[in-house]
Amino acid sequence: MTERPHTVFIVDDDDAIRGSLSRALGKRGYDVQSFASAQDFLDAYDGGRPGCLILDQGMPGMTGLQLQDHLLKSGHGLPIIFITGHGGVPESVQAVKRGAIDFLEKPFRQTVLIERIEAALELARNQAETDAQNRRLLDRFGRLTARELEIVRLILADPSAISSKDIGRRLDISPRTVDHHRARILEKLEISSVVELVDMARRTDLDRLCVGEG
């Protein structure tokens, strides 16, 4: 499958700045999309396109900080580089605390912005790979039946001590049946030990799983 290109999104109500940034970044080979307001961006952004956001703080309507807050609450971890014509320390501190890459005051050197964009895109690429890995792990856990996942949760609650006999007592099934489930669990997850199971579960949100019957 072809990897989707990473996009530099620009949100700034100043036509001149938006245009000059778009042209400069386009000449450097970046895929650029620009918007005159936070709402215009939200209307177009589906959350699935990886990249980073160059965001003006002092816009009318929804401000840059408000857009950042909206994206965070929506679960979109788009790396953000703030730009502003009247930088304020409280705003910059708030933005960075919430995960912004930087808070640049206009005018800024293009080389500095490029450095921040590269850092943001590297972060986005790493996050995209982490998300893809998590999806692959969830797909494996999704092969388990409800009973198998129940046994997995019991194992994870005390991986070093719980035995098939203990699990069987809790679920009112025989230890031999538990052993059968354990073997099937390892087979479906493509692993060979409880240690690997614990590591997989640590990197996976099991609460998001939809499991089969059984």
C-alpha cells in the first residue's frame, strides 16, 4: 500500500502570509494546504491525513489555541507549530504544554520554520508508524473469542503467578480446557510465551476490541 504523503497545513487569516508560506514551502517540495480560518480547516480536515499544522494564534473567531484544544479533544495528534504577530508568554507556554512543537513570533527566519516543520513531520511519521503497529496488534487480539480474551485478562492481572488451575477455578472450567485456550491464544497472537503476551498487551488498548463468540 502506498504511504499517504505528509501535508503541511497552514491556517492563517492573513492572505499575504498564507500565500508566501504556501509558495515558499511548495518550492521546497512540501505538500501544502492552506486555510483562512480555523473553521475552514476543520471543515476540510478528516483527521486521516498525516502531517503538521502551521497555526496562527491571533485569528478572529476560533483562535489558534482554541483550535489546538479542539483537535486534542477530538483525538487528532497533529503536530502544531504556532506563529503569531504578537507573541505572549502565557499563550506560548500554554501551547507548548499542550504539545506544540514551537511558538514562533513573526517575522521569523524561514530556516527556523523549516527546522520546526521537519521536526513536526518526523514526529508525525513516528506517530503514524506507532498507530499502524497498534492497529496490527489490535487485529491479532481481535482474533480471540470472548472466552479467550477473558483468560488473557486474567493472565495479565497476575502473569507471574496465575495458573491454569486458578483460571479454571475462576471461570468454572477445567484446567485442561484452560490449557487448550492458552495454546489457541498464543497461536492466534503469533507468539510463544506469556512474556510476549504481556508486551503485546502493554502496547495495545484492549478496551477497543470487538471479539467473537466463544
